[in-house]
Amino acid sequence: MTRDRFRFIPALAVSIMVAFMPLQAKADANFRNWIRNFYPVAAAKGITATTYNRAFAKVSEPDPEVLQKAAYQPEFKSNVWDYMDSRVNPYTVKIGREMLAKHGRTLAALEKHFGVDKHILLAIWSMESNYGAILNKDDRLHYVPQALATLAYADPKRAGFAKKQLIAALQIIQNGDVAPKDMTGSWAGAMGHTQFIPTSYLLYAVDADGNGHKDIWNSIPDALATSANLLAKNGWQSGETWGYETVVPAGGGHYAGKTLTLAQWQKLGFVRANGKAFRNPGQRAQLKLLAGANGPGFLMTSNFFTIKKYNAADTYALAVGLLADEIAGYGGMQQKWPRPSGTLDIKEKFELQTRMKALGYYSGEVDGNFGSGSKAAIAAIQKRVGLPQDGEPSKTLLDVLRRH
């Protein structure tokens, strides 16, 4: 996709008065004053009046949805198996393999240039934007300068972060990589296929397709290269795995958090769950027990911790690793998560959605995720068959559908 580069006129002074274009009738005067008063801060960082005016030309009030989403940040209460089910499942693997076939040449070139496993890049793409699908959902997207200005203006807890990201967003516009109207992202400013906040974009963005723009919104090569660049610059070890699923020997749970060589772990009775040998016995790895002592173990190598530079959650990095392995055809987890009795595993979740769809109760994607559509369908079926209407998937409900 080609775009004309912008031509900017430097600001004459930090105190220059920003000449805003006509604004909408229902404008927040205090917000407009905040934008006007923030210009000297931006100018001190090299932002021109032209850039500033273009960025805020059509912004007259805070984005109310940004404040709603910022205020509603529920605690993360999902069990690790539910988190994995929603991200590592037949749907995400299927689409990942389709994307591997479609973008194989690009991925191979990036893997060769950066040394980062192409399957890891696909898994991150899936985790961050469902392979770009969320970029087509208007209800998920916000105009980034407006969103960040809203947080800086009205959210004291996030104001410092928002101001820093807003300056970076303006620098991106000034560089000419994206037109203001195309700078969309999450409520907190995460942008494009691979969801980079503006400061991270400035650090890692890559023009991989060679069109003169670093465009993570519309160029898949640029977006994937930017992710590869982040991982490479943060210590990705080429040719090495992220870690291994391991069977924890009796009493081995007390080693959680310890780091030893794989050979040392093997002497303690830790073996790969798939029965294969550890590829590099001298490599150091840390034991993680994400579901507690009764769950499967994972021996995490340095690449696992490099993935955490993208997102600091252990569950995120594990999901990336497991999904990458599945896309590559290495096979999935061998051990089961310690799920409560009566709950469904990922295959059963897909079966339940498939059966609900066949019966006409559910019209959404069969993806193993039980959002509002799936739960409404479950409640309707529960009502029909006389089960408590909690809207939750269960083996009891699946057994009912199997009989009917």
C-alpha cells in the first residue's frame, strides 16, 4: 500500500499557538484546552505544529469508550487451562497453518534474517490480533492520539504513561509511516497486527516490504518483522526451543523456580512428556509449574524469557510456545491439566459448540471460546432440557446433546 509522504513545517517556537481546524459542535472545552496546552510539551520533543494539527484536527472531545475500558479492568481469574484453551486450539492452529502457507516466503526470509523461529512469529500474531482479525472490528479500535490524550487528560493513574506514548505516536505520524486517520489501536494505544505501543514501535518497527514505510497496520511483512526485531534485540537464541513439557517426578514440585542444566534435571528424574531426549543437555532451564504441583511441568529455556519481553505473563509466553509447536506439527501437550471434575477439555469445547451450531442455537465461530453468544446458546439449551441456566459449558450438557 503506497501513501504520499507528508511535508512538515518546523515549529517556530515551543510556545507556538496551535491553530485547530473547526471542531464538532459538542466539544469538551477543557479537553480542547488540554490539547492546546500540551503542544509545548510535544514541541520540545520535536513535534511540529503541522503534525500536531493534523493529529488533532478532528478531535473535539475525549473518547468515552477509552475511559470505560480503562475503568473496567477485571482481575485475571481464568485458570491456566482455560487461558490455553482459548489461545491454543484447533482453530488457532488451523489458521496459523493457513497463514504459514500464505506467507511462507515472507516468514522464511524473516527467520533467516533475524534468526527467530517463524512459528513463534505466527503464534504471536495469533495472540495479539487473531492473525489480524481484530483490525476489522470497529468496536475494538480507537484513534490512538485521541485515546492517549483521553487517558492523559482524564485518567490520573495512566497519565504519565499516556503522555509518553502520545509523544511517540506523534513522532510516528511525523515520520510519515502512517496517516493520522489510519493510526488506530486498542484503548491503551497498542497498534497494528502485532499490537505495539508507540514507544515500542519507535524502537523496533521495520520496513520489511521496502515501500519506505514502517506499516504494522496494513503490511503483514512489516508487522511480523517488527515482532522478530523485538525478539532478536532482546536475546532470542536462534535454533533453540522455548522450553519442554516435562513429567515431574514424585516430590519434584519443590524444585519449582529452580534453574539447572537439562542434564541435571534429567538426573533428578525429569523427562520430556513425549518420551524424546532433551536436545541440548548442557542448556539451562527453569522449572515452571503453572497449574501447581499436581499439573504438568515445563522446563523453560532462555527463549521463553525472551518471549516475555513481549508480554510479561508466564501464561502468555507458554501459550506462544505451545501454539508455535502445534503450528509447526511438533505435537501438542501430552499431559492433562488438573481440571475440576465435570469441566470440558478443548476438544470437548469444540464438540459442544459444533453440536449447538448444528441444532441452530449458535451461529458464531467454532473456536472453543465461550463468549456471550456461546453462553446465551447454552442457557437456551439448558432451559429447554431442564438444566440449571447458568450458561456455562459442562460435560453434563455435552452428554445431553450427544444423546439427542
